[in-house]
Amino acid sequence: MNELRLTAFETLPEFRPGDDPGLAILEAAGREGFIWSGGCALVVAQKAVSKCEGAIVQLAGVSPSADAQRLAAKLDKDPQLVEVILKESRLIIRSERGVLITETHHGWICANAGVDRSNVPGDDCVTLLPKDPDASARAIRETILRETGFGCPVVISDTFGRPWRMGLVNVAIGVAGFAPVVDLRGEVDAEGAPLEATQIALADELAAAAGMIMPKTGNTPVVAVEGLSIRAAEARADQLQRPAAQDLFR
Amino acid sequence: MNELRLTAFETLPEFRPGDDPGLAILEAAGREGFIWSGGCALVVAQKAVSKCEGAIVQLAGVSPSADAQRLAAKLDKDPQLVEVILKESRLIIRSERGVLITETHHGWICANAGVDRSNVPGDDCVTLLPKDPDASARAIRETILRETGFGCPVVISDTFGRPWRMGLVNVAIGVAGFAPVVDLRGEVDAEGAPLEATQIALADELAAAAGMIMPKTGNTPVVAVEGLSIRAAEARADQLQRPAAQDLFR
């Protein structure tokens, strides 16, 4: 428990629609001499998964609605991009000062519903978040389990901004094989006193850690984390979503 | 750049007021055979620093003001604890449903102004955040630089909750020796397209990563992170604070 190792795979291909990310990860691991084990978790950037799943939209083919046109004018954004963002959203949280923050159909609150232009090949194309990031994570986990015998926890990550704090951090938007929030309520601290309010967002810590070796300027979208002891569990990333009724900041 | 290693020091003492955290870290590193290098960063939990700095208050000696008594009754909290929290705060952000979120005098927005009961020895004692976490980080950095010749980046971390997302994550509240937010604006992605809106909260990623091996139930408050190439810079943690005028969620 006193040492963790993070390894970014460096020989992954540029992913294209129809690719199998789990198989590509296995092949890269083989080429790079990575040794699978029971103490291994994987963090996979959303963009790689979205490309494999064909979650790419060419803006030129998008017809913006009247709502999208109004909002685009207000925010000084591309109406076609705003149309795509609105299609990916179930609720607008804020639309001010050039910033469009929405709640996606999955329940994630983030800028532009996760629709992103960077690191997308092809003129005028954007990626969407995967339709079901938990399913994407499960598929990768199952491929690796089938081929290696190890059922590693998998996180699908994206980089989100935060209220109050500057800068983006990588967070989890999909998980497989482990509980994304570790509940320590009822346990005791090093002094033997009961811990208060101590639910740890392990999936977000994994994502943030991996973010350090997933440079935005490069192409290493998969990181293996070794050394954690994570209890296997069936779980969903929506355990990371604070219910609206309990949230003081919407 | 493709591998990171995180090591939690396991032979640190229980810190007491007057202890020098930098020296204690050097001694633990020596005992544990840790090899300092230029590619090493340190994450130190706030609680260890606060104990060394004597930032501990015994609640029995606190006289709650009328404001603290009213707020405590509303939130069903201990009036003495609320008094301490208000003293640590410059602004109340939310006080509802048993939750007290304030802006500390340093500018951090968090629950209970970072005042915490867990892992504090002594009946009825709480820790406060260090008075100047950047200065705490600088002192540790300078001690290690003086003794080893390596000027490692240092993060002072605490675990904060977040709007919208469940669970706590470790974040940075003090830094020394590096820019806590890495600004990639003007750089290009793997496709050669300019990156948009890409400021990365590196200090928070370091803190979150270290959080994985700083269990709340144990006592390993210092983690070394090796393998990152971080440019040395004079910097302050308030670069992580989103100015109120740019924040849509206060």
C-alpha cells in the first residue's frame, strides 16, 4: 500500500470508429512488456473511447435550431457547436460570459456537455462523450479479463473544470469493476476516533492521477495504475453524481 | 514521461507542535532508503503541517459568539466548533441542511473552513488549516533543498468536497517551487490544432494522486511523486483560486 506506479502506454494507435479499445490496450501492453496483475487498474481517456465508438460529429452537417442560434449569439459561440451541445444535454446549468455549462443526458455537469474539438482528426469535427461510459468501461474490462484472467477496475476519464478553482482536472465519467466512491463512514481514524463525512471519490483520484501522464498535447490516452488494493464490485459512475436535491450549487 | 511512481513514507512520527516537517521527511526518507532526485515532487497532508505549526484548538476553551450560536442551532452543529469555523472564514458561502461552506481567509472555499476533528490527538481538539500554506510548503522545500541539493516542488494538500460530485478528493492549498496551474493555451494538440481552454490544475492532480495512498484511516501524510518533469517557478497556491468575478457558482 505504500507505492503506486502509473504507466502510460505509448504505442497505442490513433483510434478510429470500429476499433476495439480493449484489444488495442492488450496489444500495446504486449509490445511494451507490461505485466498484468490483480493489483492493476486502468484509466482510459474519453476521447479514445469516443473515437472507437464513432461518437464524432462533423459540424458542417449540423442544422442549428432557433434555440441554438439564440444561445450561440448570446455566448459568441458557433451555432452548429451549440446545437450539438444542446442535443447532448438535458439541462442548461449556466449560460453566461461565453461559458455554457450543462447537465449531460448521463448526469455529468460540465462545460459544453463534454463536446470537444481538440485532438480530433478531420476538419470541423468534434467528439461527444461516449453514449454509456460505464458500458464502455465494462467492455474494456471484459476483454482484458478474458485475455489475461485479471479483472482490473476501469475508469473512463474526461477533463472538467470546477467551480471556485482554476484549471481542469481529469475526473471519472464511467467505471467498471469497483465502487467509484469509497465509503469510510463507520471506520475509525489513526487515533481510534470515528471518521466523519468521509466518502472518498477513488475513481476521480485515479482519473486525476492518470491525467498527469495523459498530456493534452500528446496521444497517451491509457494509463495503468498498479499498487492499489481495490475491492471488486459491480458499480456505476452515477454514484459520483450528487443528487440535485442534495446539491447546494446548481 | 511515461511512468510515475508514488511512494508514501511509512516511518514518519506522529507530529507535534514545534516539529520540523522537512527534517522529519528527510529522516523518514533516509530510514526508508528513498533516493532524492531532480524529478521528485512532495505532497504533504495539511493535517501533518497544522500539527507541526500548532494550529490546533481545544473546543472546550472556545466561547461561541451569538452569531455562532444562532448558526450552530440552525445547522445542528456544536456552537464552539462553529465559532472556530467562523474565525477561520472571511465569507459564508452556504449554510443549509447541516452544511457550512465558507471561504477561508486564504480564499479556499470548503466545508467547515477546513477545521477538522479526525486524526487529532487529545479529546475535543480540532486542527485548523495552516496560516500560510505556501509558506509551509516553501519551508519544507528549502529544508530538502539545503540537505539534498534538490529543489522539489511541494504541495500542501487537504481533502475537499465538490459541488455536483459525490465524495472527497485531495486538492492543493499550498505550493512551493512550481506553477500550480499549467497553461497550455497557445500550444497545439496531437493533430496540430490549437488547444482551447486548456489550463491544467497540476497541483490538484498531484494532490489527488497522493490521496490514493494517504488513507484517512492511517497515518501516511507525505507522498513523493517521481517521474514528472515540472518546471521550477516561484508561485502561489492562490493561482488555483477562481476570482469571484469569474465564478458562476457562488
